[in-house]
Amino acid sequence: MFLSFPVILNNPDNLGSMRALVYKSTGSWYTVKNQAGGTYNARMKGIFKIDGITSTNPVAVGDEVEIELESEIENTATINEILPRRNYVNRQSPRHKYQHHIIAANLDQSVLFATLKEPRTSQGFIDRFLVACEMYHVPAAILFNKADLHRKKEDEKFFEWKQMYEEIGYKTFLVSVEKGMGIETVQDLLKNKISLLSGHSGVGKSSFINIVCPQLELKTQDVSGWSGKGLHTTTFAEMFDLPFGGKIIDTPGMREFGLVDISKQELSHYFPEMRSRLNDCQFNNCQHINEPGCAIKKAVEEEKINVDRYISYCTILDSIEERKY
Ligand SMILES: Nc1nc2c(ncn2[C@@H]2O[C@H](COP(=O)(O)OP(=O)(O)O)[C@@H](O)[C@H]2O)c(=O)[nH]1
Ligand SMILES: [Mg+2]
Ligand SMILES: [Zn+2]
């Protein structure tokens, strides 16, 4: 790896700059990789600041950056430039309410890991995730793991949700990482793409990464020592190369990415089944609660929009109101 750029060794005064991709951020240091596969520890120059954006970490996993080598021996570099992002996902900084924390950038898709048992992922959580993906223009898929734990009740729920989500354009998958069931179809989904994996702690993200990238040997959690949704770790997002092509980004300890800047008025645009019907509401500022001539409520009554999705809409709408913009 250290001899990947012989030109640089010949010219120690001008190490030159190069493109690299950010694989991991640990506060002020970033792990970056160039096209030749050389890995460097990089940091921003002290003076570097991004105006206008209040982000607690200016560089995110998935960012394309321009780096300059500092020391070939220690594999260190400085980041001179962040190239324009195609997209990114955000959440509110845990410390400062009005600061954003960019979780990852330049994503092709986002895969939500959900489980119907141990732990149970709620529909409300899934729908908030989908709204966030719509906001960020990142295609979303839902992967239901731990199929081996399913009994009749969970199987019925899965098929109900599969139908509900696929009707509105979201792919769903049923897998058991433990039993190695359904993995190939997920590999097809991930192949040659940059995918963000998210979901509650304990749903099997690390276990999944370990079977698709066995060389990594990530730590997984012991269910016995795990106490429901309260678990909170503050580890950072990290990107991994898939051996069959593509990259995945693991987001340990991240419960939810934020509906940071959403307004009540725009919420229904992020429900695909509502978006396609908004023009039919009598009022163009309709929030689909009790306005007359509402096409959304009519579609719910006619069972063209799933009532549980509508309930999620109302719940999210309420939560926006509470924040008092
Ligand atoms: N029964 C069952 N357990 C699983 C499956 N996948 C993962 N687990 C277990 O769930 C626990 C949490 O997994 P982990 O990969 O750490 O979840 P993460 O927090 O999402 O990264 C571990 O004890 C895994 O062994 C599965 O398909 N079936
Ligand atoms: Mg994990
Ligand atoms: Zn309406």
C-alpha cells in the first residue's frame, strides 16, 4: 500500500494532491482511501470552515475529498477540499438542537434493517425513516431480519407490511442472517451501489456485514446483555467495501436520522401515495386533517391509501407542531 504512488517518492517536495473517499470519521481524523486503494489518516487544515452550514462535522463518510499527502511514512494527509455532494443524510446533533450532524453523503440507497421480534421495529419508526429518505432523495428499501424467529403472527405481519410498502414503491426483503436465508437477493440489491444501513441496535446490521464481508469480523451484540431500545452507543459511521462490488455504510448506535428541517406543509410530499394525489385536494395548503374536499382523506376512506400509513402521517404531523417553528 505504501508504494502505490512511486511518483510521489521521487518528488518529496511536491507530494501532490489526489482524490479520495472518506471511509470513517472519528472526530477530527478521517480515514480516507484513494482510487489505488491507499488508505490515509487525514484531517482538515485548521483554517478550513464551511460557511453557511452549521454542521458539527464538515466531512462525512461517503464524501469525495481532495487530499494532500503529509507524510508517506505515517500515511497522513490533509483534506483541502470537499467535492460537491450528490445528497446526504442528516440528524440533529445530540448536543445542540439547531446543529446538524451529517451522517453520510453520496448515497445510492438506504436500507432499513427492521425486525418484528427481538427487538420489535414499529411502523411509526419505519415510516419516519421513509419520510427522511424521501426528503433526502435517497431510494429506500426495508429488510426484515430474524425470519427464523417468526411464528404465524410475525409472518402475517410481514406479508401485510410487504404488500403495504411495495404498493407504494419500497422494496422489502425477508432474511435470516443467522440461518443464511434470503441473503443473495440482498447482495443483488447492494451490488455496485453505496448503501447506508440503518435500524435500531440489535436488529443484525453488524451480523449481516460479517456474512457479506467475512474478513471484517465486526463485533456483534449479545442479546442477553441488551436492554431494549434504550441502548445508546456513540460510535461513528463507517464504510466498507463489498467483495462483490459496492460499499455499505454501517451506522452503529444511530436510532433515527432526522426530519431536521421538515415543515408541516411539505410532509405529505414525502408520502408517495399522497404526493400523487395532492393536486386533487380542494385547498392547495390542505394538511389532510379536516379540510373539506380532501382527496387524501377520501382515498383513505376508499382504502386506496392504507389507514396505518395515514395514522403515521398524522403522528409525524403532530410531532412537527410540537417543535413550534
Ligand atoms: N435469531 C436471530 N438472531 C440474529 C439474526 N441476526 C442477528 N442476530 C442476533 O442479534 C443480535 C444483534 O446483532 P447485531 O449484528 O449486533 O445487531 P446491530 O446492532 O444491528 O449491529 C446478535 O446477538 C445476533 O447474533 C437472525 O437472523 N436471527
Ligand atoms: Mg452493530
Ligand atoms: Zn387534503
